[in-house]
Amino acid sequence: MTTASGLIAAHQPAWSEPDTLREVLHRLSGSPPLVDARDCADLVDELAAVARGEKVVLQAGDCAELFTDSAPDRVRAKAGQLHELGGRLRRTGRAPVVVGRLAGQYAKPRSYQVETGADGVEIPVYLGDAVNDLTATGEARRPDPRRLLAAYDHAARGLRTLAAGPATYTSHEALLLDYERALLRPDQVRGGVFASSAHSVWIGERTRDPGGAHVEFAAGITNPVGVKIGPDAAVADVVALVTRLLGNGTPGRLSLVVRMGVDRVGERLPPVVRALGEDAHRVVWLSDPMHGNTIRSARGLKTRVLGWMADEVERFCAVLRQHGAHPGGLHLEVTPDEVVECVDTDEDLGTGPDPHRYTSACDPRLNPDQAAALVDRFADVLAG
Ligand code: PEP
Ligand code: MN
């Protein structure tokens, strides 16, 4: 898709019913903001403290939230887990900043456009509840623009539950630019416009082209933004992204979410940190040890090995410290449910994840014990 500014927006759904899409976007444009500009500004300040090494981030949640996850008991369980994990970071002497992949993580970029359905027929892949339905039929997988209205309503419902608990910021990947643009609102606190869909949004590995429409969108908002950085990111691209997105150099405005994989982070991250010079101390460095370590198990299910993820986190911390920068926190895929989607060790790869305890709509998540173990390993490194 090409935008009004002539830039390419990658990974946009081929929506059916363009008239309905227009009507939906019109309604979203007239809807109240989902979050307050004041809270977004507060998050920039908290993240600035992270960049200074005074606070630490726990950003986590589902790979893909389902609309049914906006039910109050589900949101309370998820927020409870996030704060429990955040609390584990207190012994580092730094206060946790808790950010959920929550109340809006409803759209996914995918590596393949089609998959084989139950009856052996090719169907479009699941693109997140904001776009199509997880049910494996061609009809369910048709991108339906009405789902954008449902995404707004479910995010609002989740935020209402979160508001009654301890402070939890929300975040999601800013993938669907039509939706995100319809929710831009004037920022009465700092001027300009902010994305009112979440306190913070990030740009994924697949859409972070420095000259693309997603980066242009992120550059135009006042929210704190993240960018995923994979192992094949060109150093010059990362420098261009930081120049474009750090704005006037405000610490806390930009997080680099490093997801290079256990085997490559030690080699690929150092040249990136060095090339950024002083800006390496203005950005927030987060480790996403999930997305560079995804493999297929013998049975064909996607999985990740906890031990590899813990090692990636440790290597990430070592590289940053060697360069005088602060490891700022973790970006994880977790669930409060007792699933077995990730495995603990290499040896467990033989048995693989448990198909009967595998409920993720997309990538494999850490169960509560696995998530706690990973966060503890990070806390050990920080405290040590
Ligand atoms: C994700 O966070 O679910 C994701 C798709 O990550 P990445 O953009 O890093 O591949
Ligand atoms: Mn994922």
C-alpha cells in the first residue's frame, strides 16, 4: 500500500469493502482518545529515568491478544502477572516501569500470506483479531474492516479494567496505519499530535524501513516509541532510525528493542552501539530474547528454548555495559496461563512443546515459571 505521502506502508491488509473501511475510519476519527496525552508524557519521563539507569522496564504480554482477552478477569490476571514480574526487578535497586503488550496488541505482520487449512485447502493466514478471525476457514480469514471498530472497543474495555489496578502502561505494534492515523489526537500537553491508541507503540522488524510509512508515522507522534532491531539490521539503518525518531534528543522518547538471537547478539550489537555514539546513552535499550530464537519443533509447532533466551539477555547486558550504556529492560511474550509453548532446555526440544497446553494465537509465550526464571536471570545480571 502507498500512503498519501507516497511512502510504502508494508504489511497492510487487503481489506474487503473499501466503503465500509472509509465509514469505520470516519467513526474512529470521531471517537474519544483511548489514552491520555498526560500519561504518555509521564511514560517518556519514566523511560528517561531508564535511559539514565535509574529505572528498569518490564514490557510483556501476548504475541497476539484475542478480543476475548479484554474480559476483566483476563486483564486482571495478565496485569497481575506483569506486576509480579516487575516486582522481581526491585532487588536491582531500580524501580520497575510496567508496560503491557496489552489492550490493543491485535494486529500481526506474518512471514507467509497463506497456510493450509483443515481440509487441505490454502487459506489466508491469521493477521490478528483487528483484521480477521483465528478460525481456520477462508471466510473467517477475510480481512474485515468492521474489526477495527471492535479493536477500539476491546482496547477501551481492557483499559477500563487496568485503570482500577496499579499503574500499567499499554503498548502494541503500530502496524495498521489506517487505524493508528484515525486515532491521532492533538497533544494538549506537549503540542503536536499523539497516538491515542496506547501509551507507547513500536515499529516491528518487518516495517522499520527508515524511508517507509511506519517510521514516518512514528516520527510524527509525541508518544514514546520503540523499534525492533534484528540481526540483519544495517548499522546505517539503525543510525538513520535513531536520527529520525529520537527527535530533539529527548531521552525516553525512543527504545531500541534488540531481538538478534542468542548466537548473533554478541557479534551484531557492538557495531550498532558504537555507531550511535552519544545517542547510545539517550535511547532505552530493551532485550527481546523471544523473536531471534524461534524454531519449529519436530511436530511442527513454533517454540523457543528458555536457556537460549536467558543467554541472549545476558549477552545483551554484557555488550551494553562494555560500551558504558545501560541495559534498560526486557520485552517478552508471556501468559499467566499454565501453557507449555516454550521449552526449558535443549533436551526438551525432543519432546517439544505440549500441543494440549499450547493456546497462543501466534508465537510461543513463556508460562509463569519460565517468565519468572528469565526475569530473575536479568535481575541477577543487573544486581551483580
Ligand atoms: C512481535 O513482537 O510479535 C513481532 C512480530 O516481533 P518482530 O517485529 O521483532 O519480529
Ligand atoms: Mn511475536
